[in-house]
Amino acid sequence: MPRLHASAGFGALLALLLIIGFGAWRYDGFISEYNILTVLRYNSMFALVGLGMCFVIMTGGIDLSVGSVAALSSVVAAYLSPYGLIPGLLGGLAAGVAAGTINGFIISKMKILPFIATLATMLAASGVALLLSNQQSVPASYDTNFMALGQGDFALYAPDWVNGEDAGFFGAVIRIFLGFPIPAWIALFAYLLGSLILNRTAFGRHVLAVGGGEEASRLMGLPTDRTIFLVYVMSGLLAGMAGVILAAQFGAGQPIEGIGWELFAIASVVVGGTLLTGGKGSVGATLVGTLLLGILFTVLNFENGMGWISLSAYWQSVLRGGFLFVVVILQSRLTRSTAAA
Amino acid sequence: MSSTTQNAPSPVPGSVGSPPRGGIASLLSRRHIGTIAALIALLIFNFIFTPHFATMQTLSVNLTQVCVIVIVGVGMTMVIATGGIDLSVGSIMAIAGAFAPQIFQGMLFPVPNLYVGIALAIVMSITIAGFFGLFNGWLVSSFRVQPIIATLILYIAGRGIAQVWTNGDLQVFKVPEFQQIAIGRVFGVPFQVWIMLALVLIAAWALQRTVFGRQVLAVGGNEQAARLAGIPVRRVKRLVYVISGVCSGIAGLIVIAMNSAADANLIGMGIELDVIAAVAVGGTLLSGGRATIIGTLLGALIIQLVRYTLLANGVPDAAALVVKAGLIVLAVWLQRQDRA
Amino acid sequence: MATQDMAVAEPFLSMQGINKSFGNIPALIGASLEVREGEVMALIGQNGAGKSTMIKVLNGFSRKDAGTITVNGAPWAATSPEMAQRGGISTIFQEINLIPFRSVTENIYLGREIKTRFGLLDLKAMQAGARALLAEFDIDVDVRRPLGEFSTAIQQMVAIARAVSFEARLVIMDEPTSSLDDTEVGVLFETIRRLKAKRVAVVFVSHKLDELYAVCDRVTVMRDGRTVAVSTMAEMTKLQLVATMLGRDLAEVRRAGATAFTEGSRAIGEELLSVRDLGVGRRVRDASLSVRRGEIVGLAGLLGAGRTETARAIFGADPHEKGSIRFQGKETDFAAPADAIQAGIGFCSEDRKHEGIIPGMSVRENLTLALLPALSRAGIVDEGRQREIVLRFIKEIGIKCSSPEQKIRELSGGNQQKVLLARWLCMNPKLLILDEPTRGIDVGAKAEIQRLIRKLADDGLGVLMISSEIEEIVEGSDRVFVLRDGKMTAEFDGEAITEPAVMDAMAHAHGEVA
């Protein structure tokens, strides 16, 4: 099965490789350790949010609240960070799950369109975040190891020789591996788990079934309401995790961060080839989509850095929109040609 | 069910039920009763508890707050009536708002005098906004891209275009002649309120009484059936997005006229949410097929009044967000109960 | 597992005194249904008689207001189709059943997946199971492919296989044969017999009387929310069945005949439509036909023969790749239905719900949907004229509605169809294409619609009628074209139109092309 819609994700993967290739060819330091780790660290938040969005979209829904839920979680986590890593982490996750539960309840029990339900939660979460934080960023504690969630890695555990001059390629691989930021590990783990859940559990199949035909699924006796409820809880949980990382990475809870994250996440999912109407999708392709949009951003930064044709920051959104445009047109062509066949 | 009014021509023999009524009164239907009741309850609450509520000042403040939302809401209601959505409204506002001052200040091309400049600025900015709406409509109708994604493109890129165009700079101007469109007063009511009312009435009438209006609702009600009944579905869809673009353009002009400055970074930022909220609270079916422009006006008024009530009674703005969220869910939920 | 020595007199399923209302409208009034083990029970009645509600109450989709249900002597209280399924009662619904995007395997195993020790899905075991299950039904397909890639018939068989595989003690089939061809119906009946042999009970809902006699043991007839007759099939003639369903006198039914079509006036005029060598996608490869003014032309063929596709191409709803269409002597190529309508063609789709009605709109608006541009000046609808036309048609063709403002979704299938016919009639069309004009419509309304079609043709309208009901084609048509596998294979005229001849042309060489 994965082979089938991999074809849509394949285009995204190809584009990702092309962009990386282009960056490597054009810019010094693009393939540097520093750059790779920065890209991974920063995009892990978006990847997590994108994963949740992917599941939601596969049921045919949408979750507009992810950005402000992440902001709320970052505030909660920052408040709890003085008590240690675990309280901060759990607090942030709990905030996310709470928001996700509300979404799930409104959508699956009150039968309100996901679009409007999560729009409301978006407003509410952002309101609560602003109230809690008194409209200011909330500094996270440096005294506990909370910050490791955003900035840490396992480089400490690297054997001495890999840091030496003659570490060679193999040494460099180990070094990067251990220097892999913790948020990236979290994201990677989440994606592996997500892929397993989607492809190898009954719940995963039900997610796709509900997206492919909700009424039919109900008549087949699937627990449709529970499935829908759970994807929103899951999306909330992942947004909460992203919020925790946000607080740890920037050293503060950010009540006004997260604006537009939902649209970025939707774009990643779409670029990855997941059908917005639900029923078809791939977790891996969503990761590719996130990285593609994230690296595009990095490439633009490098282009600016070269100062060659100084691209103002504003061009970024124009180019991103243009990129989405191209993907959308290609996808529409692709789906129509397969539908016709 | 059976009620007739004097406006209606004498019923044809054998007719049963209520024939559609003519006149503006008919634009208000019984499904607005709940919304109006909520509005009146809010007003009464405020008259009793909110100090200085019954003043022209308060009325003006509240009306100007909803003006822009309602004007954009007119287009949004039409789009939603076809089963679509337009996320790009704020960005299109920014584009129109960024272009207009450059035109009437003669920065793009020489203008013979200020009034010609203003006229050109208004016409051209709104036209440009309409073309961006056409782009949305083209994606939705010709490529069958889902509206939320199709308009996401301009949501992201549109503001960028406005920012690139102005280099992200704040354009301050002092042109009272232009600013009349927002702050000038007719019978003591700001001119923008008149614009809003005019647009609302025209659109509400058009939705009910014109072929185009009925076709919009038919497309939203069942697109396949509409096509097989000979309705030019693509054209209808393109047109609603153009209308949405035009309304956004007008709203963009009003915003810069109010601020006597154009800031591409801020014009219309996040307005799509307020507008969609107003449409939802007003009773338009978000899945398409049933729409009420008057409802959108009422919805915007309710949301604004709730916010005002909370602020005037010392509740922080952030808490008002939470209340607004509850309001949206409540409104849509009630709508569902109504249908069931 | 039920034991063989269970008392025969005790029915497996017993529903007694079931009441159910939707709002103020009663759908079931003290209805009853009893099914014994290993018995095939036909459940029949006109639209709105309460069959569907009865089924929904049984499988937990709807909640009953009053009454008792026992299964195997124990009280039955399924609150969802899922619970019913686990309790041994599976339902195959008429329309929405499965999920086209997902694979055949998934569609069979959804809801009770086979898992490995670690709680993960055992894909291999499920695929093997799906293959084995379908082999029982003589279906050999790649079970890993999305279901949507297969024909409607295969999809339907997968749905049945799924229900059967649930270790069901009672299988409810709601019009299972409506999208199957003869061979497939044969396979289905064989399956039903196998179920019987396993002592599984079957409730079989169908409008096709021949099928009931072929496969059912007993019949329960419902009318207006009540159970009006229970009998063995052998003790009831077709005519008695119809009479009981309609609640009418036998003699009256006999007079009406099998369909309400009468001989046409045969005042047939010049050629209206002429289609030559039409090709549309894979479904239509070489279709030719013609329609003259004042005649009903039947378009017959098995499911998937390309009838609907041909009709849609003529109407401009889908593009055609080859061939020519001449309308009123002029070569035409309608780019969209709007152009065809402009030229004087109307088209009633077979799928009323999805391609016909606008459910949230009133009868008035649905009726005048296509006429709107003509009803307006400068884009503004002339509501006086609109109302006048609507009232005229409501009266003329007897649309039963509380008022022109009633929402069309609240009307019965037959009355919805009349509104859709009126949508075209008010345009004064020259040619009307009717795709399954009486499908899913109760017997009474069906006769009215058939009479109306005849009258329209006699008044000079050209009608192209697609129907899966052979007697409708044979009795109703002045000429018949037969499509087989996308090719026009036969044309019959006048006396040559007989059931055996048409069926032979439809069925001949079936299976030649896979």
C-alpha cells in the first residue's frame, strides 16, 4: 500500500533532494554540521505539528488550533520548568491534550465542522495563553535541565576520538549522530511511531477509513467518533510537544508565537501529497513536506547571506506561496490524470 | 407556515403556503430571530450595566469596529454559500491598501490633480483586488483545488507581495479628501458605515432575488445537480471569489483611510478569522447552500458587542477571545440543532 | 453457535409492536417481523412503507420508540451497527457501503483486523483471508488494490462477502442486486443458498419480484409503517404481492398491467437526435442511436454497458473522444450541459440524490433551476411568473407537497422525480433523456411517471429512456437500442420489441470481454 501514494510523496522527495543538492552546490557551509543541526532543531517543531495535522487531515478534518495550542503549551511549560524537565514537559503536553480533547469533543460529539471548531479553539487557546502570561513571554528556568528539550544533544557522550582531527568520515557520522538535537530525536521518534500507528494498527486503518467515507465507516461498525476524537487529541498532544520544545529552544514561553503554524503545517501535509479530503495519506511524505518547506527557507537565508541579489525577507512569503502554488497545480494535474485512468 | 403580506400579488388559485415576499422586509427572515434576540439582549444588558453606553460615541465606535469585518464578510458569505472559503482576504486588503496611497500620491505615475488621483486610486486598487480574487476563483474552478488550499496560497504570498511592493515601509499620508471614505460623516454616521450598509443591502437583495444569487446557493447546495441543470458552475465560483476580492479591496482602502497610513504588515492581519466567525454566528451554513448576508452583519455586531461589553466591564481582551470562541461554537451548535 | 435441535417454532428474530416516529411523522406503527433460522425472508413495500426504518431499528442505527425485539429468545438492544454486527446481525446497505480509497482487504477486515502478538496488523494473514473469502464467491481480484478501482458489481460483492464473513447469524440485504448483472445475481443467489445451508437467516429487500420468487422462502409485506401480510412465497402470486403492497383491489391492479405504459399514438415526426460511432473513455466504444420527435426510444443494456455514459456525453456532461452527435440536423458538440439545455435537451440523472435535487432548496427553486435565466430580466428573477409556473406544474403532474416552499428533501422519491421532470418540462424541451426514471420509486408513483412520459411523447417530445427494468423498456419504447460493452449491438422497432429478443441482445456473448 505505501507504494501507491508514495508516487505523490516521491515528487516531494525529489524536490527536497534537488533543493539540498542546489544548496550544497551554491553555498559554502550549507552541508556544514552547524547548518544541518540548526535546520533539524528548528524544524522539529513544525514536523511534530505537521504529523498531527497529517492524521487529522487523513480523517478529512482540519486543525487550525495547532499554532496557538503550541503557544499555550510553551507558556505552561515555561511556568513549570523551574520544577524540572518532567513537570515542564508533562505540563506542556497536558495543555496540548486538553485543547485536543476540547476539539475532539466539539467535533465528534457536537458534530460541528472541524474547520469552525478548531478556529474557536485557536482563539480560546490564544486567549488563555495571553491571560496566563499576562501578554508577555514567560522566561523558562535555566536552573533545571528543561532547556535540554529544545537545545540539548548527546554530544557529551561522544568518545574522544570522533572529535579528533583524524576522526575521518565515520567519526564525523558518529559525531553528527550524537550531536543530533534532542528535539529532532523527539520528532524522529514521533514519526516512526506515527508511521507504525498508521500502517500497522487498526486505529491507523480506521483513520483512513473514516477519511475515505465517514458514513460508510459508521455503517461498517467502526468507532468513527472515537477515531475522530483521538486524532484531535493526538494533534493536540503533538502541538503541545512542539510548544514544550518552543519554550526550551527559545528559553521562554511564547504566548504570541504560533501564528500561521497551522497553515504552514497544512502546506507541508499537502506538499507531501496527502489528500485534503481525507482517506489517503502518508506520514513519511509529510516529513518530507515539512523539510522541503523548511529547507526552502534556509536556502533563502543563504541567498540573502550571499548578498548577491539581496532578497528582502518579504520575498520569502511570496516564494513560499509560489511554491505552494506549483505543488497544488501539479497535484491537481496528477490526481486528475489518475482519476481519469 | 401560511402567511401573506400586502406586498405579494394576489395568490394564484390553489396556492398554498407562503409565497416569497417582496421588499426589504423579506430579507429578514424568521431564521434571524434568534440572532436578533441575542443582539437585543446584549443591548439591554449594556443599557443597564455599561456606563455611557447610550451615546453616539459608543455607537460610532462599535459600528466602525464592525465595518471592515462586515464588508469583507459580504464577500465571504457569498464564497461560503458556494461551499468555499477565502483565507486570503486579509492579504488582499493589504495589497489594495499598499497600492492606493502610491497612486493618489502620484508615486507610480503622474496624476493631474488630487481628485483624479483619488478616483484612480480607488478604482485601480479595487480592480487589482478583484483580479487577485479572480486568481483564487481560477484555482478553485479550473483546477478544482480545495478552496482552503487555493486561498492559502494568496494568504501566504499576497501579504508578501504588498510588503515587497512597499519594501515593508509604513506609508504615512495626510489626504483628508481620501480619508472621507472612512471618517467623513453623513447624518452624523461615519461614511464607512453607509458603505457597509449599502453593500449589505445590495448583496442580501442580490442573493435572494437575482439569478446569480440563486445560482450561488444552488452550487453550494449540490454542485453536481447544479451543473446538470445548466448552471455555469465555474463562472459562478470564479465570480464569488472576485466579489470577495473586491470587498476585501474596499475594506483595505477603508483601513488605510482610518489610519491615515498604510502598513502592509498589518492591514487586515488575521481578519479572516473574525470574518468567518461573524459569518458562522450569523447563521450561514459553513458547508454551503444556505447563506444570509444580514445574518453576517448581525453576527459581526454580536461578536463586537460582546467584546465591547466585556472590555467596558473590566474584562481583559484576552478573555474576550475565549468568550468569542465559545460564542462561535454555541452559534454553530444551535444552527445544527435547528436543522435536526 | 446455534444448535440443530433448537425448537423450530421459535423464530431466530422476532420484532413485535415496533413504533418509531421522526418528529411528528410516524414511520412505524406497531410493525412486526419474524425470521426463522436458515430462512430467507423477503421484506417488501412501497417507498415510505417503513422497510428501511425497520432495518435501521434492528441494526441499531435508529432507536425504536416502543416494541420488543428478541434474537434467539433473548432481548436485543443493539445501539449501533457495530454492536449489531458483533451480535451476529450484519447489514448490507443500499448505497454507501465501503470505502473506495482503501484496499479490498481493508474493506473486508475493517473493524475486526487480524493482529499479531504485538497488537500490530497482520497484513499477510488478512490478505490471505480476503483472497480465500472472495474465492468462495468466485471473485479473483488483487486484494491489495483500492476498492474504487473495481466495478460497482465487484464492490457490491465485496460488501456481501464482508457481511457474510462476520459469522453473521442474520444478514440483511437492502436491494443487493440493484447494481449486479445477471451472472452476478446468480452468484449472489448461490451465496444466499449457501448461507441457508449454514442455518443463517437472510432478510432480503428488493423491488424486483422475480428475484423474490427465485430466492426467498417467505415474504413480509409492509405498508404505511405497518406489517400487512406475512406469507410463504408459494402462497402468494405476484399480483397478490403488488396488490397487498399498494393496498388495492386485485382486479384494479390487473387492469393496470405490469407498467403504466400504453401504446403510443405513433405520430412520430422527423429525426431529432442522431448519434454516430460515439466513443467515451473506456466505457463507450461505438455507440450509435437516433431519436425522432414524438417517440420513446429505449436504451437497454446490462450494468456497465455504457448507457449512462452515452447519455451524459450527448448532454455535454462529459466530453466524448470520437463520433458525431447531430441534434435537429446540426452537428453539435456541447461543451457543457448549459449548451445542451440551450439547444432544447433535458436530462434526468439516475442518481437523484447526488445529481438531481438541491436538497436544501424548495420545490419552487428546484423546479425552476434551469429556467431561471429565462425567468429573469436583467438578472432579476420575476417571482410572479416563477410562482405561476411552479403552481401550474405542481397541479398538472400532481406533485404532492405541502407548498411550493417545502424543501425538496422532505418529498418522497416519486415526487422528487416529478419535480425534476417538471424542471425540464417547463423549459419546453425537444428531447428529454431519462436515466432510470422510475428507479427507487414506489409502484404508485412509478405508474404515474410512466403515464406522464408516454403523454409527453404523444405530445411530440422525443424521449431517450434508459432503464434496467426490462418490462419498462419493452412496454414503454417505440424503438429500442441495445448497448453491450460500449457497443450498439441491436435495434428493435415496433412488434420486434419483445422481452426475449431484447434480453438476448443484452446478454448475448456475455463474458466475452473480461
